[in-house]
Amino acid sequence: MLKKILLSLLCFIVIADSAAFGADFRFSPGPNRAHLVQWRAWGPAALAEAKKLDRPVLLSISAVWCHWCHVMDETTYSDEAVIAYLNEHFLPVRLDADQRPDVDGLYNQGGWPSTVVLTPGGDIIAGGNYLTPQELLEWLGRIADVYATDRGSIAKRIEDLRQRSALRGQGSAGPAGTDDADAIVGLLQGSFDREQGGFGTGQKFPDPDALDFLLAVHAGTGDSRAKEMAVVTLDRMAAAALYDRVEGGFFRYATQPDWSSPHYEKMLEVNAGLIRSYANAALMFRSERYRKIVRQSTAFVLDRLFDRASGALYGSMDADESYYQAKDRRKLKQPAVDQTVYADGASLMISAFASAWAATGDASLLKTAGSAADLLMGSMYRPGDGVLHWQGSGRAGLPGLLNDNALYGSALLDLYEATGERRWLDRAGLIGQFITKRFYDPVGRRFRATLAAPDPLPAGGGGLAELNDYMANCRAIRFLARLASSAQDKDRRRIVEAALATLAANSRQFSTRVATYGLALRQVVEEPMEITIVAEGGRAREYLAAVGTVFLPEKVVRIYSPTEDREEIRSYGYKPQEAVYLCRGKRCAKPVKEPRLLAAELRRFLGKTAGPQAREGKQERRP
């Protein structure tokens, strides 16, 4: 699908000293000798050294939260024979998947750990995941023999893979429409587990985007299929071992179809997505049960993954099986927390706090979200480079990832729509300009995944990179569509529609992740609920609180001061007097002038305008 990936193998710009951060390898917290392997940090120096020594590269992709990565450190990479063999016959390179998602995407072998053998030029010779000491030694021995005696066969295989990759076409791009959303529901239904919820019949990963898409479809059309898939999945996950009923929060995934036998790492990104989904469901179904899960899960995040002093939202908590299976955890040391801030996960959590505020009415969550957003802008953003991917140990680095910028921009819009504070909207505008100017490719009619110089994919790799590129494009489209609707920006709207059409040609190959495309699709093709609030200070916040109690998947919120924004108010044909104006397409409700009446009027107007039958009805003119 992708002709080019903006590959940061050799030339990604990072803040000064960040290369040293890569050398601060993070091993299992348990007893191990993995540091005795002569690991190099990923980068041009390591590949140049491998070429000079004429050795293949052993690339170990690990993550600080990964259980089997820890096991491999404690066993395989602590084995004396493995240590000696790697140091003598290979060029060992260690990569942290969280810190370098761009490189991880190119070489990941379907999970963590990923164990990959490369040529000094960066092409994949062979790959695997967790390997015991004996398995690794036997595997590396076979590869070393071929590399020494039959390098031509390696070169031929690499060339075959490269040609095969080049033949993958992009398909024809056409305009996306509302019928596509129905097709996505059908695609999800095809893999839906009606008994246990979720998608597929093997191990289960939560998919918050799929849940949000299904809830949005049901809210807009009343589709009973969408409701069943969302509700069954939400209920089964909450009742199973995937959800930690002792401390709150969700584990990363379950190894069994019934959401049991989870892997015990707790990821900020996963919990952010599920807090958002349960909050949306709590609003839609007015469910106290879902609301309780939102409260418990946000409490977990605030207790374990948030630093109130700085506003830092940390990336993950370790998968300590003995801790989570203990009858009384209070007697045990809590699992370690990775005190690194990642812009994508932190941005998702900021948005989740805004959703949790709407579902629970807890205004302190907006203050928390604001402090986290300030940290990102203050220490993880540079005007020329956009949002930086990580910050930890007093350093920050990896600028120019589309995903980070799109998610942070969306979080800023969520904060603006919850608080009415113009600074969040202004910052979102800056991010939107940066994405449009620096990431959009008018020839390819899509957004670049990174701002590094373009290189071809390494032969035999890049599957996860394609998925990450697709997901980032979907998120950028959704964010920019919201901005375009808010500012009535026709130029940005054209870019968004072009990028959406390009994605439409290949969206189905990404299985259930097609729901992320579905969310972007709805944001572009559905008529949003436009809510224009003309009010001052505390009254504006009362109106916003009322708006927050209604589930509105696609909405545009504008907040104006009747004294300071008179010209903007008049440009919409409204009077500079306190009122809330509700419009959808060409239909508008009567102005609402009391906060206590707004939620009921929103629900009435939403029911009147939702669904295809409603859109065919009588249309009222805007005032």
C-alpha cells in the first residue's frame, strides 16, 4: 500500500543528547545478566560498524512493560553461551519500542519481544519473537552459516521481497460516503464474538476506536447491530479478568477469548481509550454501571500514572503476575512504573479525562487534563518540529511523528469544548497549521507518517509501519475535519476530503482497525451538531456542562463572549446576547437561554435530526 515510508533509520533529528538516552538500555527489573551483551544503540553508527566488521545485526526490540521481554532478558540474554556467541559473531543492537515507534514499525515481527537479524544495510534476513537460549543459538547458528557461505541466497531473497512489495498497488481512490460506514459495521460484525464480545476467536485486545465507532453509529442511525456489538463487548470486558476490580484500570490484553488470563501490563494508552469508551457509553445509555468503571479507572490512572506536581502522565506499569494474582496485594511491592511521558498516550488520556468529566461531572478532571496539556506544550513542543514523542530523565526527543501531533491537537480541541478556554483552541490551530503545512503530501493525497527524509521500506519489513501510518492518517483527518468545521475552513476541508478518499481505497485490509477510519469518515461526511454558546465566564461553563451530559459523537462547539466577540457572533447571524444556538446542516432549533434547559433541548433536537429519515424531513432556516 505504501510506496514510501518516511524512514528514520539513518537521519532522524533528535534533541541534543537524545542519542545517549538510547544507550541507557532498560532491562528486566528482575535478576538478569543481559547487560553483558555488548549492545549498541540503534542508528547509523551501529549499521556502519556492522558493515565494517562484516557481521549481521541482531536487533532486539523490547519494551519496559513487556513480560516476555523480561523473561528473555532473565533467561536467553543472561545465558553465557548466548552472550558469548552474540558478542563474537553478531552486532547486537537494542531498541526500545516505545521510544522509537517509527523503527519498531519497520522491524516488528508481530509482537514483543521482536528478535530480528538484519544485513548491515538494514534489510531483514530473518525474524522471530521470544526464543529460549537453545532456540536462539540454533537459529543464529544457521543464519551465520548461510551468511558466511551463501550470501547470494540472502541477497536474492531480499530482492524478491523488495519486488513483491513494489507490486502492491494502492487501488483506486474514490469519494467516501455514508454508505461506507454501514459497510464497516458489516465488516466488524463478520468477526464479532457474540458470546464473549470483542472481535475474533483467539486472544482478545480491547479496541476502543471500534467501540466508539459503534456507539456513534447507533447514536446516529439507531443501528441495533452496532449497539449489540458495543454493549456485549463493554459488558464482557468489565466482568472478566481483563478489568482489575481491585485497583481499577484494564490490562493490555487477554490470552483467552473470554477476556481471561490477561497479560498484566497496564498501558496508559489502553486505559485512556477504554475510559473514553465507557464514558461515551455511560452518556448514551445513562448507565451508572459504566460510570462506576470510568471513576475507578480514572482513579487508577491518577494514583499510579500521573504526577500532580508536573502534570506528567506516565506510559505504563509493569506486568507483575505475582502481584496481581496475590490475594492481598497490600503486602507486596507495587509494580514498577515507566516514568516516561509519551505524547500519543498522554494526549489520549487528556481526551479521556474530558470524556470522564462529561460522564461523571468531576470538574477536577479538567484541571488535571489542563496541567497535562500544559506540560506537553511547555516541554514537549517546538514550533519548528511540532510535538516531541517522549520525555524522560530530563531529556526529550523524536520530533515529527504525525500521530503525536494529531492526537495532541484533538486533545486540545476536547479541552476547549469542555472548558471554553480560548487558549486551547488557539493551540489546536497551531498544531493544525503545522500538520497541514509539514505533513500533507498533495501528490500522494495523504499525510506523511514522519518528517524524516524518505527511504524505501526495508525488504521483508514494514507491516506494522503501514498500520501505524494508516492509523495516524485517520487521526489527522479526524482532527483537521473538526478544525475545518469549527472555522468553516474550505481549503482545509478539501485536504481532508482528499486524504479520506485515498484511505478509503485500502481501509478494509486493516481488519477491525478499519473502525478508526470509520471515525474519521463520520467526522467528514456526517453533519455535525453545531453548538454556538454566547455567554460569559461562569454562565458559559454551565452551558458547557449541560452539553457534556449528552453523547454527541460529531459536534462543533464555539464559545463567544457577548462583549468581546461581537463581530464573530454577528458573522453567524446571531445577536451578541446570551443564548445557545443549535444547528445541524440547514436545520436549527430555537435559541436556548437557560443552562438547565439545554440538555433536554439538545436531546430533542438530536432525535429530530438524526438518521436518514430525519434528514429527509422539513428543514428550518438558520436565524
